[in-house]
Amino acid sequence: MLEPPEPVPPPQGGVADDTGGRYVGTVTIDGKTYYGDALVTVEGAVRLYVGAPYADDGTVQKIRPDVYAEFIKYADGSTDNGGVLVWQGCCGDISANLDMTVSSAGDLSGELEILNVDGTRPTWTLDLRSWDNYYTIPASMKRLAGQYAEELAPFAPDGDAIVNIDETGKMFFQSAASGCIGNGTVQPHHFSGINVFNVVLDIEGCRDAHSKWNGTHDGLATTSPSDYWSQDILLRIWFTNRHNWDVPRNAFLMSGRRL
């Protein structure tokens, strides 16, 4: 298990990775189709959320699945075997290899090979479409600042968490149902010209079954419409907790609707 490293910018004057973008579509596992939502930075970091069964209909999934996973690859290549797969709320991380290509039309396809400790190597198939609606807009705290009604995070089971972000990047929310209180910082990603943000979030006060979410979490965020043809705003944040030998790695996705 690894401590998430600081993002590494491309070399000055270098060429950005042309696979960078936001992608939404399907991930096929054992013949079943699941929802896939990926954020790929221009320097090669990857956050891929895999959730509940999904019809590829051009919408962002709003279902809170019982179980989901997140594939993480850091830009500096420090993750073993290319990346790790982290399950929601349990189990630590599993090494995984992602082989992906982006077509001339901007669609992402590929395979994610899971390197299980028992020696098995199941493969997940990716078929994701480009969602560059907002991705190519330069990140702006002034544009991002506001309130978002959280719809997907596991620590907001009653949808009672309103996420507040101000223009300085301070982030705050609380949920009466879980007791969770979040304080964090949001800042534009270091590579200009893309709508990606670095997020650090401290969660405390979570009670009972939600206590697993207490701690410090790192993530990448972007905004998007709720479907490919709309102009509303959803704030999507891919999170994993920071490494702690006493706490297994876990992952969660936040999705807030702009109020």
C-alpha cells in the first residue's frame, strides 16, 4: 500500500498526454455491464469509478450502489504494476494494470487486469465516451464556488449534506444522518487549461457504520452536466483515504448538484 504522492507536473515545455480527459460509459465484468466514470489528467494520473449496472444512455449515474470500486494511477508511476484497485469502505488495495487507448473520435477503450493475490487475473473491459463538455474549460475557483447538494457519497445517506466551497477553496459540509463533518481545500490542478481540481478532505464525527469514513482523503475533482446534452452542473470528486497502516484503503465518489 502506498501513500498518495504529490501530483507531478509535465516537464516545462513538454507535451501533455493526449489521453487526458473526462470519460463516461461502461465497464464489463464477467459479462455484466457496469457504470464507468473516469478522469484522466494530462500528465497521466487516472481515477476510474466503477459502480452499479448501467445503460449507456448519455447520463451520469445517480444511483448509490451497495459496492463499487475505484482504480487509481498516479502520474509519477509510483503505483505498483501501473495502478491499484480500491473497494468502497474495505479491503485495502489490489494491484492492477490499465491498458487504454483513445480513438480519433475521443472515445476511451481498454482493459483493466486485476492482479489478485490468489494468482487469478480477471479482466474488466472499458468502453467510455469522451465527456469534454466542461473538461477543457480552465479551472476557476470563482466559477466553482457555491453550494452543492450531495447525492452519492456513502456518508450522506439521506441526501442531507450541502457542500459549501468558497472562492479561496475552503470546503465544508455536514450530515445529520451520519454525523460526518467535512473540512477541506480545493485548488485548481497544476496544469492550466483543464477543469480539474486537487482536493484534500478531513472527515470527522462519523458515527457507527459510517465511522470508516473518518480521516484524511485525497482526490481529484471536475464539473460536468448531468447528461451529455444538459448545461447544469455536477461536482464530481474521486476520493481515496490517505494511507494508514491501521486503516484499510477505501474509496468513495462524491457527486453534488449545483444549487
